[in-house]
Amino acid sequence: MQTIKTVGKSGQISLGRAMAGLNFILQELPGGDLMLKRADVVPEAERWLHEPDMKEKLARADNWMRDNEARETDLDQIKSTHGLGA
């Protein structure tokens, strides 16, 4: 689908409410044309969470949590099992 958009006096183009809040990469093409590509932005400090190995570990953890009900931890049992004393 193609539409014509006009750059306003402030230098902005309105993409409509459906695009509000989304991130885009603006690419300038040879000849001066512009291309917008929708993009997800991941902070650099959190990039490791999106590595394939970590995504697999997180998926396994999600599955484990879904399959195992939460229950209270018996700290005395953990102490005795690991020789930590009472």
C-alpha cells in the first residue's frame, strides 16, 4: 500500500495513531529517498538476554515454572542437606 505524506512546516510527517509509540530505523537511500523500518530497541546492557543460548535457558525456566507449583521453601531442610547447621 502506498500513500502520499507531506512534510509539515516543523519537518515532521504524521504516520497515524496506529504507529504512535513504535520505534523505526530511518534509512537514507541513494538519490535521497528515505525508508522507514519498524524496529525493536534493546538496551545494550540487556542484549545478552536475547542471545540464542540464553533465550533457550529462559524458555526452559518458563516451562519449569509453568509445570511446577510454587511452594514454601523449607530452610531447615536446605541447611541440613548442605551442612550449614541450624
